[in-house]
Amino acid sequence: MGEHPSPGPAVAACAEAERIEELEPEADERLPAAPEDHWKVLFDQCDPGNTGYISTGKFRSLLESHSSKLDPHKREVLLALADSHADGQICYQDFANLMSNKRSNSFRQAILQGNRRLCSKALLEEKGLNLSQRLIRHVAYETLPREIDRKWYYDSYTCCPPPWFMITVTLLEVAFFLYNGVSLDQFVLQVTHPRYLQNSLVYHPRLRAQAWRYLTYIFMHAGIEHLGLNVVLQLLVGVPLEMVHGATRIGLVYVAGVVAGSLAVSVADMTAPVVGSSGGVYALVSAHLANIVMNWSGMKCQFKLLRMAVALICMSMEFGRAVWLRFHPSAYPPCPHPSFVAHLGGVAVGITLGVVVLRNYEQRLQDQSLWWIFVAMYTIFVLFAVFWNIFAYTLLDLKLPPPP
């Protein structure tokens, strides 16, 4: 998703460290990007004793002399990294991280704990930006709590690939809804149509052995009022999050919320069907809102309190609609209307897995202990739900509604 920063200054630092005192301002040699094994060779040229460290003083001086080759925001990051090392040295791993645009935990902590504060003006104060630059800056302030992350994202984002996951899912949901609307000749409260549950995408408790239904139910919505709110939230919240964190991470949170929603229904509301993408939507929105609350002072999005209130009101209204519909007299007795428990499953995923994903911009999730704790919890829940679906329905002698 991100574009690699220009490697020229740091590579030149290694090549010329022996003669820093004689460096002329016009020395403007641009070296190509190199793989990590080649970086190791260059690093070793500056480290004849094979200590694994190079001098931050020489590194900082070379950054200053080659500043014209660097994006100003990336130059700030590298200077902050150099100044943050009290022992006056930079290790090879930090060198490799900055050259590859990978920021490990140690890399971030070195910057955040550095004794040099970022002294240039905030990204929000920069003038003369074109429309696409203003959009990227807006997304950065909407989703990232730290100025250093916002600047890094602003310089690295290339829109390649674009936020395809959320857009594709949204288009598919709209397409299936329109198809069903034409087939049933009903767009408002489609779920009340007697033939609605006959669609093979809907999760139905009697057909729970058909595993695809635990996921494909997101393409069926109770009506245009249900679809409309989910689509708005997916586009307003999901697309910016995908632009920052990538399709893999956001898709993981979304799909985990969807699966958790249907499994939660199969455990807690065993006789009800499930429709709608609210499990995935609520996972993303809950993670985003929790991230804002946990980083309240750092989040600089405008009117954040008002917007959080509006988001919570919209989510509450949608949840209230789902609860009302669940207990409304069914159009196809004895089967009840679709369950609302999928919303709660999505929220649970959002405030656990989702928060860890959003709090670790460009960090490796496998290095986060909380990530593995929540993955283990999610896995245990999925296994429990699978065994529940296999054995509990029989042991409880539950009377399920007939197949649609």
C-alpha cells in the first residue's frame, strides 16, 4: 500500500562515512534501492569492526547534507530516530527498517521516546495541496492518532492498490439486493415476503450444515432501510480504514465480524435466521470508535464528539430496528424474523481484534501479545460454536422451524 521512501541518503551515509569531514554540498550521488542482503554489505562498510552499530552523528550529518533528496516528513522521522539514541549509535535493524519502510516496535519507540521533538509545522497546517493530497491528509487525520504516523502515511500512500475490498463488498450487496427486490417485487422490508428465506444465501437454523451460509448471509438485507445504513457506514468508515491499514487487515476484521455474528446467533438465538452485513459493519465501526476513545487527545478529526454521537445514534437506531423486527409477528411462522444477535457478535470482534489492528499502523501484528490473546479467544469461540451446532441442538431437543 505504501511507497518505499528514497534510500539515497542512508545508503550514501554508509558509502561515505569514512570521509564525512570532506563531504561537499554538491555531492549528490543517488544510489538505487537495494535488498536487505545488499544493505548489510553497505552497513558493514561503515562498521569495519562488525559491531552492528554506526555513529548517529555521521548518519545525522549526512541526512542534513542530502536533505534535498528526502521528503520533508521522512527526513523528520530519520532525524528523530538518530537523535533518540542516547548512546550515539544506530543498530543495523533500525537501519534496515528505515530503508525498507518497515517500522518495528523498537523503531517506533525510538522515535516516540526521542529527545528531539518534531519541530516542523503540523501536516494540517500545510498549504498549497491539491485535491488528492487534501483527501489523503483528511483520511490520515480521520484514522491515525499520532502526527508522526499521519506524516508517514501522507508521504507513503500511492492509492495502489485502491480500497477495493470495501467497495467490492458494497457493490455486491447492492446488486444482490436489487436482484431480490425485482424477484420479490418488494424493496421495503423484503424480509416480510413469504419467499424471502428461500434464498440459498440466507443463514437458516435448519440448514446450518451448509457452511457457506455463515458468510453469504451478508448479501441479503431485510430491506432498503437496512441496506442503506450498512452501505453508508461501510463507505464512510470502512473505505478510509482500508486506505490506511490495507485490504488484508480490514478484510480480516470485517470477515471475522461476519462469521462471529452468524455463530453468535447459532448459539444465543438458535431458532432465528440471519441476514445483513451488520456483523462486519459493527466490527469496523466499533473498532474505529474504540480507537478514537482510547486515543482521544491524539485524534485530530473535526467535531469528533459530535460525529461519535451521530455514529452511536445511527448504530442504536439500526440495532433497535433489528430487535423490533425480531419480535414482530413473523411473515413465515413458525420461523421468526432474522436475529439481532449478529450485531453484538460484530461489536465483540471490533473491540478486541479490531482495536489491535487499528492501534498498530504499519506494525507487525504477530509481534503484539494482545493480538495472539484475542486470536486465541476468537478461535476458542469458533470451536465452541462449531461443537455447539453439532451437538447442542440434539441434546436440547430444540424444535427448529421447517426448511423454507
